[in-house]
Amino acid sequence: MISTPTKMQFHVVSRRESAHASSAACKNAHIDLDTDLDGNPDAFNPAELLLAALSACMIKGIERVTPILKFQLRGVEVRVHGVRQDVPPRMESIRYEIVVDTDEPDRRLDLLHDNVKKYGTVFNTVAPGTDLSGVLRRKNETP
């Protein structure tokens, strides 16, 4: 009998603490949420959380494939910009820039970017419903 692999599952619990504050927890981690109608500069609002999740997905994907590709890097920074559409409310477009500190050749940068786009869970969840595009470039290159 062939066994099917167990699917990864995720569990987050979020709670309203007051009209001005909420929080989310998973595993041993906790994050403050901006659910205040007037905004909270000390917490991520839902749209910022989405962009943070997307950027974390990209970095995690890079961490996953660099040993496989034997890709050498010193650091990664992801910059994400989203534009919200009002009616209906949704993230209309997201632009990203992945900046990699590396001496790898350009073709290897392209390969790394292809892997980020192909194997990212959050990336592939967001992409079908949003105008999502961006670049992966070497640090200190002019965009």
C-alpha cells in the first residue's frame, strides 16, 4: 500500500483585546495586530501582515533552496509595496524587490528567483488574485 504524505497544517489564534488592540499567537510566537479603526503605529495592520507574510515566504524559500543549489549569499532583503483597491476592497497590486548580497553570476540569480516564484506557498496563494510582480537583484546594483 502506498502512503500519502501528511499535509502541512498551520494554526493561529487571534484575539481582540480591546477596541484598540488585538494579538495573534502560534507556536511560541506572539504578534500585536493593528485592528484599531484609527490605526496603530506599533502593530502590523492586516494588509501589512499579508505583505510581511509574502516577504517571509520569499526569504524562507531562499533559505530552503540555497543549500540545494549550493548558492552562496551573505544576506537577503525583501522590499514589498502593495496598493489597495477600495471597491471591492482588495490588494490590487503588489510589487517586490528581492536584494541578494552575493557574488553568484546573473544566471544563478535568475534561477534563485525562479525557485522563489515556483515553490513559495504564500507567493502562489497571493499570485492568482493579485497583480504580483517584482525583481531579484544583486545588492549594490542600480534597480
